[in-house]
Amino acid sequence: IPYEFAGVTAEICRERMRLFERLRRGGPLLVFAGLEAVLRTVPEPARLSRSMLELKPGDTPGSLPQTLVSLGYARSESCELPGEFTVKGSIVDIFPVNEDYGVRIDFFDDEIETIRTFSPETQKSGGPLAGIVILSAGEIHLDASESGRLLDTLRSLPADLARPDWVLDPHSPVLSVMHHEGLQDLFPLVIDRASVLD
């Protein structure tokens, strides 16, 4: 519906990111989708390929929280939902959108010492992992520069035009489709786009 900004549920985000990852890897794949889903524009494939993070013990990923925010993840007090992460001392908990479990990364200084699964419900650690691929929190997330350009563009429009509530929020430095309703319809204003059929 024009001028009605609908959000994308966490489950839809997760399924779409899993699909894009399968498409990126190549190989045979059968997808059932409605016409609206097929015609919806998404960022170019190269941008989606850059929107992932691979980690393993021994890596020194620099500022992991900053990287996660740039991938559209939201920092929270406890990591319970897909697209969230939390930092507790030398431990970073992440609930990747492409997994059904959380990932607990334990650092020794600036190096990853261990990566384990954890239950978002109980917060208890599980088994060790040799490595993890973390996809972005949604197919659309804008960096600080792109977010600023989009917000400036939307704020410069006549006041009587409908726009999402987050446009007026001064604390929206990085925008993500998972956390900002309507972004999936507005991102073409600032970044290249491509059809899912490209």
C-alpha cells in the first residue's frame, strides 16, 4: 500500500538472508515465491557478498561490536533474538540471523580463543565450533554515510508526506531493514539496487 511502511519480521529476514547465501554459493536451488517477493528490489549481489563475517579461533577481528553494528546487528543487554549481540567483558554473544542458535565468542586479549554455541533461551553454553559465518542482519543495512544521506533526503521532503517514525529519530546512525520498518522501500534512494532475478 503506498505510503504505508510495513516492517519485516525477524523470521522473514532470516529466511531471505539464508536464501541469498544459498544463491551466492551457487548450485541447484528450487525457490517458491510470490510475484511481489520476486519483483522486490534488493541490493546488488556484490554488496550482499560483502555483508558477511567469517570467524574462527585464532582470528583477531578488531572491533567486533563495531563490525556487528555495521552489519545491522543491535546491541542489547541479553542476546535473545536474531540480529542481536551483547558484550560481557571478554565474551561477545551473537544471535546470527542465519543460525537457530546463538554464538558465544571468548577472547583472550584481542584474539578469539573459543567459539561455542549457546541457547538464547537459557543463555547456557553448548559445544565448540571450528568457525562461524555471520550474515548481515538483513539484506539491507546502510552504513553511517548512507544512513545520513537517506535521512537528510527524507527530512528535506515536504512535511505533509508520510514517512516512517525513525526518520525523525536523531539516534539512528546506522539503518537496518530488521530494525527500521519501511527501509526496504526507501534504500534505492541511496544505494545501487538489483532485482532478485539478476
